[in-house]
Amino acid sequence: MNERIRELLAQIGTLEDELRSTLHEQEERLNYRLHGKRVEFEASVREAHARMKTGILRWLFTSRPQNLMSAPVIYSMIVPLLLLDVCVSLYQWICFPLYRVQRVRRADYFIYDRHHLGYLNAIERVHCAYCSYANGLMAYVTEIVARTEQYFCPIKHARKVLGSHARYAHFLDYGDAADYPARLEEFRRALERKEP
């Protein structure tokens, strides 16, 4: 990897740190605190949220018809999502120890905190839980597959990849064959130490 790419990756890391800091400032501005996995709002905010909550009947009558009609299709996707979850989890539990690759922690990807929002009714909370699961699962699967790719084939593609995982930027350039076996082994050792 050339020096310019290293500099850009360092800048990205700095920006990510700044984003985390700014998000923390926003927490303070919106009057909530995180206590482990629990979110606590100030009493005045909880009261305001309760006043903004839409009742279920009103919500049903004011929802867009296409949203209600598509709900069975959306929620039927839970079956393939659960199957994917089970298969990928079994894969990493069986194969990663064989490769000496650190397993991906589920808890880092599955975040359920929107139920603390008092302005959501029960249906909206179910929607949020479903979306949290589906998006968390996709991120979890992406990291498992990214570690697998780093183990077996840490080489960039010749063509631009949209939506590549975070590890991809560190992969070997396409066509850079110099000392490939030794460099591949370095990528594998990094997976033992939880590095990208």
C-alpha cells in the first residue's frame, strides 16, 4: 500500500473519531444518557415524547395504503434472514477457529434501542426492531465475509467496488504479485490479532 493511501486511511480514522465525538455532543443536546445498553431521557423529554405519540388506530388510518399492503412481503423476509443468520453464525463458529480468525461479536452489530423512544407506538417499535435486526444482520454478515476474504483472498478488484467493507482498503492492489505468499500470511496473522 502506498504512502498516500496510508495518509487517506489515517484521515478517515481521524474523521471517524470526530464523528463519534460529535454524536456524543448530540446526545447531550437531546438530553439523553447511555447507561450500558439503556437509554435514559430527562423527564421533560419523556413527557414531550409521550405527547407526540400517535395511537395505533390513528396510525393505521393515516398510514399510506402501499405501506400496509407491502407489510406481509416485508415481514415474510424474516425467514430467509433467520436462515442466513443461522448459517453464517454456524460457519464462523466452525471455521474461524480452524483458521485462527477472531470470531465476530454479534453484540457489536445488533443494536436494539429505539424502543426507548416514547413517541413510537407498538407497531412502529416492531418496525424499528425488524429494521435493526435486518441491518444488524447485514453488517454482521459483511464482517464475517470480509474476514473470510482477508484470510483467503485479500486482493482488490480491478474494477471499482461500490459499498466495499472496511477491510477492503487495506487489501493488496490488483496485479501486485510481489511476494504474495508472505503478504497473504501477514493478512492471516492480523486476523488472529483482530486487525484489519
